[in-house]
Amino acid sequence: MTIFKLAQTTEEAYKSGLRGLLRGMNTSTPDIEASAVISGDGLLIASVLGPDTDPDRYAAMCASLLALAERAALEIARGDLRLVLVDGEKGSMLLVRGDANNVLAVAARPKANLGMVFRVARETAAKIQAAPAPASP
């Protein structure tokens, strides 16, 4: 097996593990509709999204939103950003910082128990942070 093939297999296994974490989170509470792990530069790493969502566009928009929120938090001296909540008439979206390199995006139903969604999202973000990322070739 070549080094390239081994790296590709390791990356695929990492992404598959992340998708498993996302599926587990999504099924842990009926309030969560979709989720994704996104790199800080807006690349989709893993997702469990609905069929009407463009995963790449969603990832890019979430990364932009997070970057703006981080700058705003620094501007008003709020410290390191932990999460962003967007609340709309058809539900809420939560962005939780996993580590310096990724963010967990969670879409929740309208009238969701946001306390439960926050807890589950933070637990999942911690698991994602603890997952060993594949080494760069």
C-alpha cells in the first residue's frame, strides 16, 4: 500500500468516524435536524444534512459567520468565542467551536429545547476535538 493510499484511507476513516458522531448526536434528541463539521477556512469535513442543503455553500457560510462573530466578540472584549446562535422562525442554528481548526454546526427544529441542544452539541464538539485527526502527508 502506498503512502498516498494509506493517508487517503486514514482520512476517510476519520471522516467516517465524524459522520458517526454526527448521526449519534442527531438521533440523541429529536430536536436536531442536521449537523456538520466544518474547517475554519470553510471546507466541509463531515456532514449529516438534508437533501435540499448544498453542503459546500453551507460550510462556507458557517465559517464566514463564525469568523465575523469571533471578530465582534474580540472587539467588545468578550474573550474567546464558544458558540453562535442564530434563531429563525423555522428553527435555530448553533455553531460550536470544536478547536482552532473546526466548528460544529447544528440545525434545530422550531421550539427545540435549546438547553438540551446546547448540551449535546458541546459534548459532541468535545468528542470531535478529541478525535485524532489524520496527519498531513
